[in-house]
Amino acid sequence: RAAARGELDLEEEIYLRSTDIQGYGTGDLQAFPVGHSLSLRETAYRLVNHSDNTAWAMLDRRLGADKISAELENMGIKNSRYSDYNSGYYTTPNDVLLLLGKISDPLYTSEELSNEMLDAMTDTSLEDRIPEKLPSEVRVAHKTGSYAENFGDAGVVFYTDEQGVERSYSLVVLAKGAGEPEARDVIQNVSLAVY
């Protein structure tokens, strides 16, 4: 959104600091040397497509939690909290659905940026939830999340109906209190049932 308003250049370089390194989860930036630089665009791509927590820390530092929180609130996201480790993060399916709507809406950013975000969410490193049981020709632009006993996936499913008309729908499935295999199985089955 800041790039669409001309407040941020996505080609700006950001340097990896030791405090950015998140030694858990997926993504390979945690193994890069301190001082390594990437564009904000590449960092955002790694955050979404590879679920890279170090990329998240870099962008969080660059943009600032207050600015991110304010932008989420401006989107109408009211029942989620983007704060810090001590205060906790949380969200609701409805808030995630609002966020997917903003990502998909070219009027919120631009057609180019909306398409770029959806492309970054397609063919990710983690395709084992919403896309898993769907036909291969169905495109799913999505983002998974895993933390402790919380697992989820949220995305936009693009498909062609029986009359040859291109259609899409959004789906958010969040699970809490289950093991990852059980949560993944439920997410896959809900996705297939909705499809």
C-alpha cells in the first residue's frame, strides 16, 4: 500500500542485521551473513512465498509495528492484534478474509501490485494445506501459518467452472489445539469440500 502511494520504493535495499535472524521455521535467510542486502520486494517475496521469518523481522523493523498496525486498522481489521512477542499476536478468520480482499483488490494498491502479491502467494514452499487435494489446474494464492498449536491457511482459489467461466473464492481455515498432521488434514478436507 505504501508503494502504491509512492511512500516506499520496493527496490530499496535492506540489510540483514543479527537481530533480524529468526532461528526457527522455514526460509533460508537465517543462514545468510549479517550485512547481506536484499530489495524490499525480494524480502517481501521471501516472507510470503517461503514463509521466511527472518524476512518478516527485516520488514517489521523497516516499516515499524505501529505503522503496520495502523494500516491493518485502516483496512477495517479490528479483531486482530499485530503487536510483539510479549503482548501476543492474534487474528480472526473474518479479519484474514478482509486482508485477502485488500490484496486481491487492484483499487487498494494497483493492478500490478495486486497481481504481484497474488503471484508471490502462488506455488509457495508450503503447498500442503488448501491446495493439496485440489486439481492441479486450480491456482491457489495463499499463505500458511504455524505457531505452537495453531495452524492455518488463507487464500484465494482461482478456477474455471463447467461453463468455462473464470471464477474465484477466498477461504480461511484456522485450527487451534490440534497437532499439525490433524490440522493439516482438516484444512485439506475443508478446502476440498468448499471447492
